[in-house]
Amino acid sequence: EDAKACALFRHLPALAEKIAWRSLGADVTPIHRCALNTPSGVPVSFFVKREDLASPVYGGNKVRTLQHQLAVIESKYEAGDPRCANIHVMGTGGSNQVVATAVHARERLPKLTAFW
């Protein structure tokens, strides 16, 4: 896939040859400028990066790390690495990491099991 879509590789191009990556959705997410007044009346402005829009399937900040983690596991699985025959992901109840991994891996890693 196009390494230019990965922000890490745009800033550190030498890593594109060393780190696995695949796109899981939107490569660029919007940044919104927000403003409000504190209870004491002081105006405050801040930015919000919309990582919830990082993927049309399941967004959130977990998608950015999964782009690298799943690319490594998928390439080993496709190469027949026996350590990747059964993949398990574990987390506490309601874990976004477990859900994001299961959702994004289901097509390329059919033997992934999620545990809560």
C-alpha cells in the first residue's frame, strides 16, 4: 500500500522500508478548533483531532497502532508462520483495543479469538 498515506513514513521515510503497515481506513482525520468560556469567564480555545473518523469500520486512536501491528501479523500468517495459526487478543470488559483488533482483523486473520 502507499506508504505516503502513513504520517509516520511521511516524516521519517527511512522507516517505510523497515516497518510493516497497511491502511485501515481514512489516513487523514480532521482537526477542529473549539472555543469556550471557563466558569470564571476566561475564554479558552483548543483543538480536537477526530480519530473517531480514522476508519469507516471502527475508528478511534487504536487504529493508528493496529495499522502496524496487524500488518506484521498478517504478513506472517500469509507466509504460513505456524505461530500465527491462532491469534488471541485479550482485554478487560469493554476494551476498545479488543474490539478494534477483532473488527479490523476479521477479514485477513480468520482464526483470531477475542477474550474479555
